[in-house]
Amino acid sequence: MRIVSGIQPTGNLHLGNYLGAIRNWVRMQDEHEPGTRLYFLADLHALSMPHDPARLSASTLEMVAALVACGLDPDRSVLFNQAQVPAHAELQWLLNGTARMGWLSRMTQFKDKSGKNREGASVALFTYPVLQAADVLLYQATHVPVGEDQKQHLELARDIAQKFNMDFVPGYGDEGSAVKGVFTLPDPIIPPEAARIMSLRDGTAKMSKSDPSDMSRINLVDDVDEIMKKVKKAKTDPEPLPSDAAGLEGRPEAANLVGIYAAMAGQSVDQVLAAFGGEGFGRFKPALGELLVEVLSPINARFVELKQDREMLDAVLAKGALKARELAQPTLDAAYSALGLVRG
């Protein structure tokens, strides 16, 4: 089993990143052999949208500090940034010949990010899913942790891998054939709880770094006062909390806050409601804020310490990139060979 996942180094990590991805990455360190989990900072993906080069560099290093502060161990997981592993960009170009315009045109994320100005969107934004495919296929990933909103891109990666194998690996897919393809078709891992944390200002919108309102999210670097203030001002409705999960239907903001509490406390929604059912948000919000502070304050303190150590952060990325290049090379060589490209 080999697990690959990435995160863009743009802006602060927030609670949605932590509960939806990072906490599960940390847990996986105890469940699988060292070196079988690769986590990368998707700095090449950041080029698909307008960006400040100096800010991208700083954000990349801050992201390393944040991930390590959350518990990601560079000795047990491979942590690196794409820019130090050229094979990502190389394989994307090779896969561009297999990917189809129609496939990419159906990607909802391109439609969402380009908005009404599709003619003005970058080519990188359109081909973003092909680079995502290269990111996981390069390492023969068997499983990829994804949120519900990323399942479509993983399905595209599988389609690209399957078509490449069928087109360029003689005997692949033939009845009774044991011929293996160049690429492994990865399966999704969707976290069962808190897979999609919503905005504190709108329970129907995903918590996001790109939301212009900082009050919409809990950042992992927020201090105690900021956390308590954001929870206190989080949008709710006037009704008391129900006694079971069914009573949250049609109440997106209430469902979001209860879901956050459940995920942070390691409880089910019904367990949370057994304790708070019938109560108003005047009692529930302070309890949620205190729980968030209890879990996030140690992460914040560790992050502040780590981000000052530039030498250590560079060393973490260099170590991870060295291992990633080693793991990537056999697949990249096989792809070049399958396509008939002469490399000496």
C-alpha cells in the first residue's frame, strides 16, 4: 500500500485542512510502514492562479512548519515540495498526450475557479488535473486521501492511467493476460468523519483559505482570543440543538458546528447531541471554543517555534525530495520507454 497526497502552500492552514486531511495523514503514520506515505506541497499547482513569488516561497516554508507542528514526522513520512522533484512536470507533459480535452472540460473545479472569464484563465488552471494525475501516478500510489470535492480529479487520474496502459503497454487488458501496466490505478480514501468542514459564516460553503472573510475559518495559527471570538460569532439559527442527528437536517450551520465538535472530540454526532441536545448555542459555542483551544494551542506554539528555523525546514524538504526522486524515477523511465522516446 502506498499513499500519496498533497496540499497547496497558499495561505494559512485552517481547521478544514486539519480535520479533512492532515490529522488523517498523521494517523496513517502509525498504520503503515515508513516510506509508504508521501505528502507534498503543491507549489507547481500554485502557478495556475496569479501569485506573489515571494509570498509563495514564504508560504511553502510556513506550510512545512505547520505540517510538522501538526505531527507529521519527516522520519516516518516523505514530505517534499513538487519544485524539487522535476519528474512531476515531466510526467504531466507525457500524460498530456493521453488526457482528452473533453475530460478536462468536464472538471467542475476549472469551471468554479475560472468563473465567467474562462478565456482569460491560464492554461495551467485547465490542465491542473493532469498534473494532479502525474502527482499520484508517478509514485504508483495505491490509495489517495481525497475530499468529496476531489473525487472527480482522482477518477480522471484513473482514466488517464487506464488509457495510457491500454494504448502503450502491449497485452495489457487482454483476456487472461497478466501484463502489468506502467501505472497503478489508485483508489480513494475518504475520511469517514469531518470530510468536509464548512464555513463559519455559511454552512453551505466549504471552509476555504480563499474566502475573503477571516471570520469564516479557524486558522491553525489563531490564538486563544481569535478562536473564541470566531466561534462566538459563527452563524447559527435560533433553535436549540436537537437530541439526535436527524434533527440537524435543514440546519447547515448547526450541523457544521456539531460536526466540528464531534470530529475534535473523537465522538459521533449523536454522542455530542446526547450531551448538548435541547441546549442553545449560548452554552454550546463556549464548549466548542474551549475544545478547539485545547487541541490547537499546542500546534500553534510548536508552529511558532519551527517557522524560525529555516535550516531545519530546508533540510526536511531536501530529505523528502531526495527520497521522492528515487521513488519516482522507475515510473518516469517506464513511461518514456512505453512512448518510444529515445533517451540514450
